[in-house]
Amino acid sequence: MVTAGVDNDKDKVAIIQKLELVDEIQRLGVGYHFEAEIEEALGTVYVLGGESFVEKHSNNIEFRLLRQQGFRVSPADGFRMFKDDEGKFKESLVSDEQGLLSLYEAAHVAFHGEDILDDALGFTIKNLKSIILDHKPSSLFRKQAEFSLSLPIWKCIPRILARHSIEVYSEFHSHASHDRAVILKFAKLDFNVVQKCHQEELRELTMWWASLETKTRFPYAKDRLAECYFWINGAYFEPKYRVGRLILAKCGAVSTLADDVYDNFGKYQELQLLTDAIDRADISDVESLPDTMKDIFQAIIINLFKEMEQAVPETGPTYGVGYSIQEFKNMCRAFLAEARWRTESHTPTLEAYLIDANVSGGYPFHCTAALLGLPAEAAATKEAFDWVTHKANKMVLASSAICRLQNDIMSHHFERKRMHVASAVECFMVEHDVSDEVSANFLWGEISKAWKDIAEEYCQRPTPVPIDVMSPTLNLARVISVMYGKGDAYTHPHLLKEHIASLFAHPVPL
């Protein structure tokens, strides 16, 4: 699995300890403080690691951590030893509960064609669901397994993982070693300090939102500022990204207003005029627009485009604003196409639908605008903006597909109750004359493929651009696992209430 063998038992112990320490630090949400140390530690594991402990769950942690760090590791050798002579996973693995759970986590960081990881995922899901029933709801393993089955590490927002891990470690590891106790104490303090930063940002955004008089000017639109900030916070939570979060949250909030105008309010002819005016981005065009379109046009041109231009000099070069504005214009063009389909009661093929829907979902725009917030010392270059806006960018396309398809699956039944553009579920149903269940299952398969696209781009060095540039796109895909994990939480925000409270309202008890 790695490049060299382990010489003695002391090396084996050292490797396992390094892996467990890195895993713990990252789970607890403080890995961003130790990026250089983690890189060095995993580099050492990559060189010195061996296969002497493949029957232990350390092998699974090793594979996941190294792959997430970009080291070229293959699952073939290490995971083949988990199978019997008939090519099936050994039933004896079920008795090692932590090993089974770590195998499940490792299986998510899969590339295309890695059948052994696909098999491992099916095997572990089946057995974990069975095993947890043998445990009390309050047991450590059941809490770990239920959380992981809902939000595996690779697909989980880091901040939610951190809060969960801190609570679990506090409850079940109160008698840990001195070093572990120090790490846990540090994680608690860090969580609360960062939470204070986020609270201040929410206060600033609330004042900005109130200044737009959205409830009066846009009574038909969703008021989702807190949910929008939660979404953006998932892209990057670290204090150094403060400016980026403020920019991106404003982008998300105004995008939601625009989406509701196109989706619920404007007539098609009015929307055509609005889209053309946005494309020109000339504030003098406001007088030529219908009264119904003037407020949203001003919100976009004055309150969004101008704010981006004013904020970016704090972080880096301003040329990225032009890239971001162009992606916003593309998004509005996609909104207009969907409005035409709705007006004409047209159900396109799935392929035709996704050409526009992946753009109207907002992720090409948000992945681009996220780069505006990179701090000066890691400012995104022109090459980075060229990368994120390239039409064949596999990672952005995959993140956009995850957003659109999972949104459509979870909101399908609700949206059918009102006049709405056909969803991906309906497009596939009509095109292939199948039930909505068959359609949804197909789309879940497409989501799985998209996650593999992301893994292949993010988890193999050398990456086309620095990891700091790629991470927001990965993290925005992770947000979807929460936002549309158990329903459409953006439309029905009560589904997010617990997460928002734990991240932004309630500090971790010390």
C-alpha cells in the first residue's frame, strides 16, 4: 500500500500513533492549526508505513488520511487481505466494530473503477446498520456509527464533525491520557473562539440584510440569511477567511432573491428584460425596467457587484471580480431558460436539463466567488480563476451535479404541488417512462459518480491548482450532505435548526 516496509515493532507503534493523532486532530476541528505538521507526519507514514497491521483498522485510517492528503495510494493490496478465497469480505471483520467503521469511512474516498471500495461500502453499511441495534442508544459505538452513516467524514462539513467529535470525546474519553486531554481542551477553546468570530459576522450580515429592506421589497422571497450563512460557513470556517465568508454570504443571499424572482414572481417577458439588463450591468438600465424588476436589479448591481469590488482589495487582486460577475450572469441566463420551460410546460431530457440546471444551482458562481476571499498570502491567481471557471472543470461540474441532483431528489414531491420547472427526477421519469423511485435511484448513482470525480481531482498530487483553491469547491459539495440529507432544509429551515444552534449559538461547555 505504501512505499517501504516497517522494520520493527517500534516503527509499527509509531506509525499507528501518528495516524491516530492526525485523525483525532482533524476530527476535532483543529487540523488547520497544524497543516505543516500533519503534512510532515503523513509524509513519514507514507515512506515508513507497512502492511504488517493490515488486519487492524489502522490500515483503513492510513488509506483515508493519505488519500485525503493527496498521496498516491491504492486500495488494492491493503484491502484485498480483508477478503476470503471467494472474493467476499471476511465475516470475521464484523467482530471488529471499530475496524468495520473505519473501513466504511475509507470506502467513501473512492475513485472510479475501484470495485473493492464499492464492495467494502456495501458490506460495511449492511453490517453497521445491523450491529448498532445490538448497542444501547447511549453507547459510544452507536453514537459514532449513527453519525457516520448519516455523515461520513469525507462528505461531512468539518465544523459539524468537530462539534460532534468534541461532544463524543468529552462524554466517553474523560479519563484519556494527559496529551489527549490537552488536545480536547484546546479543541473546545478553539471552537468557542471561532464561534465568536462567526457570531460577529452574522451580526454584520444581519445589519446589511436589514439595510436592503428585503421583507418589504421582496415579500415573495425566502428569508434565509442564517441558513445562507450556514451554507457559506461550510465552504471555509477558519478565521482567516472572514472577508471571503462575508462576500460569499452576500452572494448567496442575493442569489436566493434572484432565484425566487425568476422562480415565483416575474413574468417571462419581464425576466427577459431583467436578464438582458444584468448582462449589461449598467445601473442606468434601471429606468427601462418594469417596476416589478427594479428592486432586484438594484440589489444585484449595487448591493452585490459593487460590494464585491469594494471588499476584494482587502484580500488580493481584483480581477477575480470580473470572473465572478460573469458566472452570476451565466446563472441568471440559466434561471431564464428554466422560466421558459416552466411557462411552456416543457420537460426536457435529463441531459438538456442539467446543462442549465447545474448552472442555475449556483455552484459555478459560488465556487468562483469563493476564491475572492482567499487571504492575501494565498491570493488566487489568474490561473486559479481560469481553472475554476473552465467549462470542463471536473470538480466544479461534480459539485454542481451533487447540489442540483440531491436538491431535486429531496424537493421533488414538494415542488410538484406548485407550478415549477420539471426537476431532474421528472425529466428522467418522462424520458424513460419509469417511476419516481427508479428515477431517484438512478440519480443517486449519478451523485455517487460525482463524488468519485471530486476524489480523483482532489486526492491525487500534483493538483492543477493549490489545495486552498480547490477546498471551497469540495466543501460546498459537503454542505449538500447536510442541506439536502434528510429533506430540503433550505425550503424547510427547521431541519437545520439544531445544526445552526450548535455552530453559532451554543458554545461548547468547558
